[in-house]
Amino acid sequence: MRHPEGTMTVKDLRKALRSLPDDAPVLVPGYEDGYEYAAAPVIATMAFEEGSPGWSGQWQELDLPDYTTRSIARVVVLTATRGES
């Protein structure tokens, strides 16, 4: 699958992580501003929906009943630790 220019792949992430110490924190954007600690990464199989509305992410979980996809891929998902139950 070709990725849009400027998007990150696992290869890019591995390369970036090599320059950091093992105990460096992993952060994700906060809800409105700032940053939060990232939860453990989730490996998921998702469908890419090209042309999805701007308010909806381009990647959707496969258990959604009404997707019409061109691409399915295994992906890494990072989320914040706060707000989890």
C-alpha cells in the first residue's frame, strides 16, 4: 500500500526511536492541548476509507458494518492513557 507523503510507517518509527534512550516517554496529543502519556500500542486490522468526511478518520475498524474499502492493513494505534477504563 502506498502511503501519502509525510505520513509515518513502522520503518520510520523504528528509525526515530533508535536515537532515544529506552526510558524516554511516548506521548500523544492531549484532547485540547498539551500531551498525554501513550497507552500500550494496539496492533489492529483496519480498512482505509479514501474520501471519508473530514470529521471521520480515514482508517476504520473492520467490525463497522457499512464500510466500502479499497485497502485493508495491519496498523499500530497509539492512544492516551487518561480516559481509559
